[in-house]
Amino acid sequence: MNYPEYIEIDGQRFKINTDFRVALECNKIANDENISDYERALAIIYLLFGEVVFDEDKIKYQDKFLELAKKYLSCGKEIKDNGEEPDFEFSQDMELVRISFMSDYNGLDIKETKMHFWEFMDRINGLSNSEMGNCCILNRVRNLRNFNPKDIKDPKEKKKIIEAKKQVALKKKEKKRILTEEEQNNINDFMKMAGIERK
């Protein structure tokens, strides 16, 4: 499958930093409530497209860079919020991903592999997940997180499942915190250095 390597804006092509680690960092930034939406957007487009986004003649394209960054990070698919609790979180589950890749993909170690983000996501979606026992560790955990114990009649079995669900539950995100004066100054210095006025 051909994965995108470039975006195009007004007839100009811009290289995407396609390494899956970069996309995971963008995902982390996108969910960080400790920075403003504007600063978050700048950080994401900078990571994906590099310093070119701060060139004087490219500043006018910032909204387009962000739109194409979102499209790239969602693997070209429209993501709808269905209101369900997530059963997977990159930063919390990365070791499970690594082990699952090694078991399902002939010892492929993501710590030592450069891989396009879209291929990485295709491989996550292709991990073994069978009720017949052939299931990678990541999907076993995800299945347990999604399992509803209310239909289990045996109280002991039900209790065991509830306890197991607690052990693999995703940690709740911390509430937004106020930036310290030093952190705010660092952000201001970065913005000034990049020649960008804060909104």
C-alpha cells in the first residue's frame, strides 16, 4: 500500500515526517490540556512538517497545514466521537503494542524500527484478535476493558472479572493545570523566536 509522504498546498509540496513516533508525539500534544489550542496546533504542524511552517511566506498557510495534519493523523479517515470510553491509549499501552508486534509480526521490535504512521496503525488493526485463543496481549487487554460482567451469574467469577478490569483500566487524565510563570515564559520565548504573535 502507498502511504502519503507529502502534502500539497497551492501547488507546493511539503514533506511529512512520517515516522510513527512523531505522530504519537503529536497525539500526546493534541491531548495536552496544559497548553493553548494555538500553541498545540503550532507544535503539531512543526513536528510533522518542520521549520518550513514558520517561513514568512508560509505563515498564511497555517490553517491549511493544521487541516492536513489532522487528516494525516486520522489516517485519512473521518473520526467520529461515538461517546464510548476508549479501550486503548498510546502512551499507556505502548509496551503492550510492542509485545504484540513482536509476537504477531515475526519479532518486529518497534523500538528498533522506523515505520510510516499509517502502516503502524494498519498493523495495530491487523493484530490477532480471536475468541478461539489466538489473540495478542494488546487485544486481550482491550477485550477485557470492553467486557461487561453484568451477565455473569457466578458471583465469584463476576468478582474476578471486575478485579481484572480494574487492573488493566486506563488511567484517567489529569485535569487541566495552570502553567507556572516559568513555563509560560518559555512558551512566550519560543513564540517570539519563531516570529509568531500569540493570539
